[in-house]
Amino acid sequence: QVQLVESGGGLVQPGGSLRLSCAASTSIFSIYGMGWYRQAPGKQRELVARITSGGTANYADSVKGRFTISRDNAKNTVYLQMNSLKPEDTAVYYCNAVREPTTITYWGQGTQVTVSS
């Protein structure tokens, strides 16, 4: 069992920035593909960004050029740098870990991001 703990959410004005962190309780973090998903009220959970164990990243079209996912294997942590935030980015953001090459998946508890003036 892997525990994922997100932090860094909060309230920010449009155009602002936040950095989310997700710390994983595993000694083999490097073999996990990591991702960030979000769920806004009344909407389905959607992929925001993910990064493979090898470091390949991909993004939802809605956040390309504004968000950056990165990982620090020494700290068992994945980050999501969010810039130029928009009100439509408001959601609960969830960290996700997939043990490659299996489909074994873990989720964090989520952190709220609110973009509002």
C-alpha cells in the first residue's frame, strides 16, 4: 500500500501561481508513473498531467504551457507547478501513482485549488 499526501493547494487570484506537492510513502518511488488529476463540482475527474518513471511528461490541452509536472525521486515527491491560473482551474486536485508496468493504482486524498478574485 502506498500513501500519497498532497499539499500546496489554496486560494489564488487569476493569473497567479501555485505549486502542488505529492509525497509518496514508498521506497521504490522511481518505478511509479505519477499523475495529477482534478475534479470540479459537477464534473468528472480529468487528467491534468502525468510523468512516467522515465521522466516523460504529458499534459491536458487546457493546461499546456501553463502547468509543469516534475518529480524528485530522491524525495519521493512529484510536483505540479501551476502558472497563469484561471477560474476554470478551480477544482480538487488529486495525486495518482501507477506502479509500472502494472495497473496497480493509488490515489491521494486531494487538495483544493480555488482561483478567484
